[in-house]
Amino acid sequence: MMATAGFEWQYDLSKGQGKEKAEEGIERENLHEFSEQEKEILAFLEEKIESHTGEKKRYFKGIRNLVKRSSIKLSDKIEWTLIKYSDVLEGLIKNIYNTEKISFKEIAVRIARYRNKIAHGDISESHKDIVFDLRVIELLYYVMVLDYIGVSKEKNLKALSSVGL
């Protein structure tokens, strides 16, 4: 699942670049179901940081950083990015699964679930779409890297098609 690790690294690297909304209107900051609660917690922590000094201030800053880093699930990141690059990837993904109907959410959940199982040493269970899902995360990673270095979406699609991805 090195492609998933590459995706996660590129997602974090690309975080501040480009559109902050995917085509479907999902804001990156509001990806998960507890976005409002997270904002409340972060506001509380900011107050604590401002009102304390020394060790307590560092403690609250550490918690704030943990909350910021762990708030978005891998499946949400994958889904958001699939939606963002759907104009480049949708046709390719439909070809991979040999279907006209695809669900970015289902693909993202399967990839995240499988990645977590591998990370925890559980490689005994597999599903029929894993080969296709791995192809999708690989495509997604390539699209993100090419976009990050400034390759246009048209050239991005052409590059992916020309190398057989």
C-alpha cells in the first residue's frame, strides 16, 4: 500500500495549494461529520493558549496540533480528492471497474479499510475490487503530483493515458 502512503504524503503537501473546494462543493475543512465540534474545540484551545504561558501553553498547543492532524479520516481525504480530480479521473476509473456507475465514497472507504488492515498486520481478508482500488489510488497519486508541479488537467489526462494507467 505504498501508493496510499504516497497519497497521504502528497495530500498533506498539496493541502494549501489549488482549489479549496472540490467540484461537488465539499470544503476540505468540512470533510468529516464533526467539523462543527472540531471548530468549537479549536476555539477553546486557542483561548487556553492565549491565556496561559510556559508549560501549560505548550501543552494546549500540542493538543491543538493533534486535533488538527487527526480530524479528517483517510477515506474522507480520498473521496474529496477523487471528487476534486473527477474531470481527469472519472473516465479512467469507469474503465478500470468496467462500469458506468462509480461511487467515490465506496472506493475511498474500501481503500482506507484495506490500508488500515494492512497497517495492523491483518492481511488475511481481501475483497474482489482490491486490485482495481489500488489502481485508482495509484492514478489519484499521479494526478496529484502532476497537478502539484503545474501540469494542466488536459496534459495530466494525456500523460496518464499514454503510460497505460
